[in-house]
Amino acid sequence: MTRQFGLIKIWGLFGGFALLFLLNFAISMSIPPTGRIWLAMSSGSLILSIILIINYKLPNKKQILLSLGFGLVMFAAYQGINFTSVRVFICTFLSALAIFGTFNRYETNAIRIFKENTVKSKLISILIGIVTGVVLGTINNLLNNQTPEFSMHISYFLTALSPAISEEITMRAVLYAFCLHLLQGQVITRGEIFTCYFMMVIPHVMIHTPDQFIQYGFISGIIGILLMALIFGLPFAILQRKRDLTSAMIGHGVVDVIRFCFFGLPF
């Protein structure tokens, strides 16, 4: 399989997701459109993870334990045994195994937990994540048309673990790993670079927007996707690719904690 054919397959994968996104609005079920598309994407991520594990096998023991740790943190974050906590545990655990196994094969273009294994580098990643999160979180609050009312609860931090850890792994890093798989480990041309960033950003942003499409129309929904992609999705994708996974996780988590503290939980 040539890389060009791999590029076509990536765009075909997105085309299938986009079609599913549109068909989702025509389905009538007890689960609302936003919940359905989130479930569809997490299921798709699980399938891609299994494909990657089959192709690249399990990572080393340390990475298996780290993957299990990510999954258990997600399970604990949902504070109970239910369908969602079990689903997120499985998806996060298997997705982490998949990205580690894939990145072990393609180290040149791998996303790492930390850019370098030194105390200084780790502290820099943490600081970059916090600063990015504070900046983006402030922007997010300014764009919110609700009246802010500050409060702080432990539940805000527990809930923020899901976007911080699970979404960055299952809905961003896995898609990049699968792109790397189809591109035979090489991301060289502008088209390949653009495609990887596109897949790391747009599908994840799209699943946040069904309610906007329904309430305000198609044009508003498209504008919402573009704004969220530029202001939130792309910065986290750049952090993953240019820095490391940790900085992206922290940044994403800080954004959500800030939002929760001023506007409460979304459920």
C-alpha cells in the first residue's frame, strides 16, 4: 500500500464519519443527537484501536501498566459502576495500548508522554499545559453568553479528567496513530501534515456541535466547528505533536475546570 493510497483511505474514513454525522440528525431515538454521535465516535475509536493493536501488538510492560492506569483513572472519575464508566475505561485502556504500540514502531513521528525524560523537561511540559489551559479557558469563558458565578467543587476536577485524559487519547492521539499507520509511519508532504492535523481536530470538534446545528442552523453549526477547531482543537493537537501528550492533557483539563468553576457542570 502506497502512502498516497493511505492518504485516500484517511479521507475516506473522514467521509464516512461526516456522512454518519449528517444521518445522525435524521434518526429518532431516546438518546439525543449529541449523545449518539459521541457514542459513535468512541465506538469508532475503539475499532481503530483494536486494528492498531492487531497490527503492532501490545507495547512494553511499563506502557501496559500506564495504559491501565489511564483507564482506571477514567473509571474512578465517573464515581461508580455504570455503562459510561465501563465504556470509557475500556476505550481509554485499549486506545492507550494502541497508540503506544504504534508509536513504538514509528518513533520518529511519535507522540510521547513527555518530550524528554528529564525533570526540567517534564516541568516545562506541565507549565506549558497550565498556561495554555488558562489562556484558552479565559477565552472560552469570554465567549460563553451565560452569567458567570464562581464556585469550586471536587466534582469539577473529577469531571475534567475525562476530556483531559480520555478525549486526548481516544479522540485525538488514536486518530493520529491511525493516520501514521496508513501513511507507513511517514508524515512528509504538506498534504500529509494537513491531513494528520485535520483528523486530530475536526472529528473531535464536530461531535460537540449537533445542538448548535439543531438550534441555530447549518451555517451557525459550520461556523461553530471552525471557531472551536481554531481556538481549542488545533492548540491541543499542536501540543501533542510539537510538545507531548501530557501538556495537551493538562491544557485540556484546565480549560474545562475553569469553565466548570464559573458555569457549573454541563449536566
